Amino acid sequence: MCARLGVPRASYYRWLEQKESATSARHRELTGLVKAMFDSSDGIFGHRMVHTKLAATGVEVSVGTVAAIMAENGWAAKRMRAFKRTTIPSDPDKVFADLIGRDFTSEVPGTKLVGDITYLRTGEGWLYLATVIDLCTRMVVGWA
């Protein structure tokens, strides 16, 4: 193989027997610390927060080094979705009366109909689905 690559055999054996450099040993140590800090956050911390937490524990490392270690290992922060409140209580004067008295049973089809609105998150944004259900057959009579 050395002859094919044009490398002297002595160079190959020197490379094979070399000790780990101080830089690579420090990099390996930092990789373990970054992994431990990243895993302790359940994958939520990004490189800046990992750096902050490591600095708080007394580890001297730059933000760029932490970012490089995370990038080369494929560790990326999970983005938390913002909480969106969908049901907002309205003015008590605008609340409608309960016409069926919380009795969700019916013997004859078409006599009791109920409706509901739900929100569906899609790639294009929020979609709103309104349905009308017959309480006797439990079938969707209409939707929009």
C-alpha cells in the first residue's frame, strides 16, 4: 500500500506508533463534556447555552469550539414550539344558552344536531374545521 501511495514504509510505521497529541486529547475531553451537558438538557440546549453551562462549571472553552464539536457530531438543539392559546373565554353576555340540557342522546335522526370547531396545524398554517353531527346516528351531517 505504501508503494502505491508513494509513501516510505518508515513514515507509515512512525504514524502508527505516534502518541495522541495534547490538542486531540483536549478535543476528546471537551467532546465528552459537551455531550454530557447536551444530553442533560434532553437535547434542548444549543451551542451557546452549552457553552454558558460549561463556563459556569469552570470549563474554559470558546463558543466556536463548542459549536464545532456539536456540528461534527450532529448534535442540534430541538426548537420548542410556542404555546398557542386557542380557547379564550368571551364576554358572559355572548355565551349561548344550552338548548339540549347536556343530554347528548336522541331517538330520532335529525332532531338533535350539535356542532364543533377544531383547529388543525398544517404546513401551510392553521386550518379551521367546523362539523355538524347528528346525535342519533353519530354521523357527520356537514362540515366546512
